[in-house]
Amino acid sequence: MEKRRTRTSKDILWVFIMSIIAVLALGQMIALFVTGGRKSGNAQNTGITAEKTDNTAADTGTADNDTAGDAAQSAGAAVPAETEAVSEEVLFELETETEIETEWADQFADKPDIDPSEWMFILANPWNSIGEYAPELTQFRDVEIDYRIYDAMNAFVTDAEAQGLTVVMTSGYRGYDTQSWLFQRKVDQYGGDEETAATIVARPGTSEHQTGLAADITDNYYEYMNESLEETALYQWMSAHCHEYGFIVRFPKGRQDVTGIMFEPWHYRYVGKEAAAYIMEHDLTLEEFLSLYQDAG
Ligand SMILES: [Zn+2]
């Protein structure tokens, strides 16, 4: 009995110790669970805060990434929270872009009723090849142009001359083969580097001159064919009146991001009087103007 009682006491003590260990372990687990949950929650909040900060920031770049990084660090294992915040951010940016585009297009609800598939709206740029498109040509002074714009070009140039300006037609239609030759020559100069060559000479099929609707018009007594032509009386008059004859300044200043081409104060493009007036009045590029008709069909 004596022995057994001692044993029972020892058993009770053992059970008691085990119970304390179990309670402590359970407590620890609960503590870990609660802390983990709270940290995870924080990470999500931080993520959302970062996103909200991003809404107001003009620059969507590094500042935002840093905040997201901090959140991930403090969260420890809470990577899913960060991923979620980033996806929401991307989604938000896409929604904003669409909203901006819609608002932007809304400004042009009064756009002219034109058919963008008509010949005068053919689009050639670095992203849009017209292949071997070749219009029917006519001679205008020293260059060739699409015969359909002869009268408009003649009136434009003749009226400029009536202002006392000295007009020279520097370049008009350039065919696919000519452009291929020019491009290949530049590629050879750069040891076969087509990418670099394409920044200087348009790839065949992507030159506006191949449409036959464009011409480079310069001043006979002004030897520079660069942005400084903007200062000449020739450019002042021609850019102010081109729309009256159906022409636009095809590569306006500061619009290289849209046209792919730097400011060219000598390059005029025919689009018809209605479109030209609208484009020039609203400071649009041909790319932007035509985009206004894409959704309408
Ligand atoms: Zn040109």
C-alpha cells in the first residue's frame, strides 16, 4: 500500500507536470497563431496603403515598390498578401488607363463624320506597314505625288508663293523598292544591324512617303532641314494654313511617342480638308485621330 501510494503520488505529479507542459505548449501555439494572423493582416493593410499611395503619386515607379518590399519583410511568411496587393495594383492601373482613354476620347465627340477606310487615311508608321502599296502618281514640280492630291498641293504651294515665300519640294513619293534600297544601304553601313538602321531610315512599307500623300516642303534659301525650320516664315505660314488645303503637320513637336518620328516641320500629309481642320485645331496626330474611329467601327 505504502509503495503503491507513493507511486500514485508520483503519477499525479507526473500528470501535473505533463499538464503544465501541455498548457504551455498550447498557449505557445495559440500565441503563434494569433501573432501570425495579426502580422498577415498587417501585411495586407500595408499592401492596400501602398496601393492607395500609388493612386495619388504621379510616378508609379520605385517608391511604391519599396513600400511593397517593406510590407513583405515585416510580414515574414505572408507572401500571398503581397501578391494580392500587387495584382490589385495592376488591375487598378488597367482600369485607370481605360478610364483615361475613355475620357480622352470623350473630348472628341464632335469629330468629323469621315470613313477611316478611305484612301486619304492610309496609315504608314513603324508599327503599321502598308506593304508594297503603290498609288497612281503624277508629277508635281520636282517630285511625284498621288494624282488625287495634285490640285490641293498645287493650291497650297501656289498660295504660299503668293505670300512671297520661296517653296522647294524636297521629297514626295518614294516607292517600296527605293525604300528597300535606302534601308539596306543603312543596314550594311551598320554591319547588318537592322534595329539601328531602322532608327535612321524607315523600313520598306513603313515610310509615309510611300503613300504618295506626303511631301517634304522646305525654303529654297534656308539650307537646314532640321527642327530650326520651325522659325522660318515658310513654316509659320504653311503650318497655320495647311488645313485649309487638306494637309496636316504629320510629325508634330513632342509627339514622337505616338508617331515614332521626331518633329519634322517640313513634312506635310494630305488627309482632306475636314480631317485636317480637326486634327490641326485639336493638336492631334494622325494615329490619335484614326484611333477615334476604331471603336465606332
Ligand atoms: Zn518626309
